Amino acid sequence: MLGYKVKPSDMDDVALKIEHLDTVFGNDDELSQIVSDSVHYNPSDLNSWLESMICELHPPVIDDSFMNNCSDLQAVAGAAVFPPAAKKVNLDPNLTPSLSRSPNQVVIVDSQENGIRLVHTLMACAEAVEAENYRLAENLVKQAGALAVAQTGAMRKVATCFAEALARRIYRLTPQPGPPALNDILYMHFYETCPYLKFAHFTANQAILEAFAGKKNVHVVDFGMKQGMQWPALMQALALRNGGPPKFRLTGIGPPSGDDVDYLQEVGWKLAQLADTINVEFEFRGFVAERLSDLDPRKFELRNDEVLAVNSVFELHQLLGRNGGIEKVLTAVKTMKPEIFTVVEQEVNHNGGSFLERFTESLHYYSTLFDSLESSGGGDFGDDGVLSVTVQDRVMSEVYLGKQICNVVACEGADRVERHETLTQWKARFDSAGFDSVHLGSNAFKQASMLLALFAGGDGYRVVEDDGCLMLGWHTRPLITTSAWKIR
């Protein structure tokens, strides 16, 4: 995973590129010194790495013919590409990436012009893909990869993800979803790195806790159990409740593990140990399902003396690619008759319009997310009382988001599961299915705002209330939304 790799079929090409670099730099000693002193992003493939080195030494010149077809692009949110005051950009076709070299190392000079060129190149590539001009798209995606190397920070990372996703679409290399255990690990690192999942769990738990007020027997059905990170906080809140804790039953749903390990049961045992420690009477049952639309609510053994809450965090959008999937699940929820149905989803539309519209929307959205990751705290408390983040957490979080980008851009049909929709779209769906919105209240808003202060002092993050729903965003861009619903 950390070394270089090269296919036998690429060896001749690689040898020629090494010889080319040797000629450029003059001698083997100088080449070795430059290679050892340079820092390169994701050097997992020797062939593409050498190609990027050559591109740095001979920057690609982008033809006016396709640049003239690029319309002005609204500046990508955050400081990753443009200063905050930027509104629109106009491309100067004479701009070229700049390169300077010290005696001992290659230094790629980051510039706003290169960022503009990179964004336009990605957009032009997406236009070529939509027009099915794959020869042009192939040339553009190579240029985008070379330009991404010349960037730093969030823009380099997000542009590399989009270039990879475009390349997969061009060459029809469908990304695989990966084993559930790996996806859960990436999810956990994303949880530690930034406040989005903590905000999702906290706000949903607040709504559930209020729905459970004064009840003796309570039951939660979790549509995406994963590692059960949401529930220790709710259990502790129930343990501290006036009058003593209720009897708490949890039903967790997860995908098949792909091996012989029962991950859901392992999570249940850990939660049971916590419940025993804090004196909460606890019962757990796990259900394995390929997809939520396969579930039969009768298997949950719902009880008349229990108050039920149904919880979904980043799960419902995955049903939108299957005919009737979301309608089937909402109908099932209605038959369960929960006191409250808590839903957290990404605040973006990746489920409509043309490929180019989806690409543009996703480029804005994930650029903002990557920008926030660069500034996030997370993990352990530092000496200043602010949560700190490890390099491993951040890298794994970038992989977590990169997998989503690949799915949004490279996949179609049933393979494209990251079909996010906005709160307005979800409201229309819930309204037509017979649900009414539940106001989350000012208490949840205030406490969520306090939670954000733990991450980089809260700078950049914003909580916004929208008709009883809570949105968390980075600067002016909302990124995720928590809503709560009840049967009409």
C-alpha cells in the first residue's frame, strides 16, 4: 500500500521515462537527489508518478479550442482555490503552471492561476465525458492530473480524487464498494477528524431523548448500525434521567460482513457492557440486510408497551438508485408507527440533471468538505483545550470522501449509491409519504453550536436552523442536515 508498483507491461515505458528524466537533470546523482528530496502526492504507481514529474518539467499547454468552451465557473467554496471574496473567474489562456528549482530540490509553486486552470480543465473534461468525446476527455484528465500535482493542500487532494473518478469513468473501471469492515473503519476515522458525524449523532439523539421523556420502555431501530458510535451518548443520557433510566432496546441493521465474523453481535456485546456499567437495562438484536428495502418490519418484534424511534444517518439516499426503494422503506416505517423518525443526510443534489450538473455540484460540495478537513481538529484534546487530529485520521477521512467522489462521478445505474438530495427534496418525499416535520428546538441548536467549539475553536463551522431542521456547514455552505419526522 505504501510502496511503488509497476505492471510488467509498463516496464519499457517506465525505463524510457527514467531515461528522459536522466537527460533533463544531467546525471544520476542529481536525479537521485531530486527524487529523494521531493514530496509527491499519492506515489502508489511508478508509471504515473514519472509521468507527473515529466509534466512538471514540461508543463502542458492547454489549447484555446477547448478552453473557449469552458463557461465561467462559480468559485469553489473555501480558500483551497480562491480567496473568500472571489465570485467568478475568467481564464487567461496564456497562464501556465510555474516551476522553480533550488539546487537540491524541485519546488512546485502554488498559484491562484494554476488553481483556476485546474478547475477549468476538470470542467472541460466533464463536458467531454458528457459529450462522449472520450479521446479529448482522456487528454484532459491527464492534464488535470499533472496540474493537480502543482497544487497544495485541499485543492490538490480533491482535484486528484476527481481526476481519478473521471479516469475511471473514461476507462470504464467501476470502483468496487469494498468490504463493510473497511468502510466502517473509514467511517470511524471520519468521525474522529471532523464534527459532521458527531453533529449528526448528537442532534438525532437530542430529538430521540425528547421523544423518550418519561417513558419506561424505549426502543430504537437503527438503519445503519456500523460500529454503534451513536448510542453510548444516548445511553448515558438515559442513565442520568430524572426518575431513573428506562429499559432500552436497540435493533441494529447492517450489511453482510463478507466473512465469518458477526460484527453486529460484537458491537451489541460492547454496548451491553457499557449498559451494565451505567445500570441501564439493555437488550440488543442485529439484523443483516443487503439493502434496507429488503427489511420486513415484522421481524423486529415491536411491542405495544414500547415507545419506538427509527434512526437513519446517511442511509436513505442509497435507496434512490433502486426503483421504488425509498417508497418501500418509508411505507415500512409507517407500519412500525414510531414516535419519531430521525434522518441525517448530505445537503446537496447528486441525484438529478445531467452528468455535468452533477459533476459541478459535487466539485463544489467536496471541495468545501476537503477545505474544512484541512482546518479541523478532532481526536484528543490538546494543551489549548481544542481537539487535535492525527495524520492517519485525516488521510483515512480523505479516502472516505474520495470513495464517495468516485461513486458520484464514475458510476451509473444501481452501482451509483451516493445519490444525495437536499432538504427541500427530502421534505417533498416525506410529505407525499404522509410524514410531518418535528421541530428540533432551540436547545439542540445551542448545544450543537457548543459542540463545534471543540473543533479548531469552531472557526469556519456554522449551525443554521431551517424550518425546524438543523444544518451544519463550513462558512456559508451547508453540508449536512438533521431532520425529524412523525406520521401525519
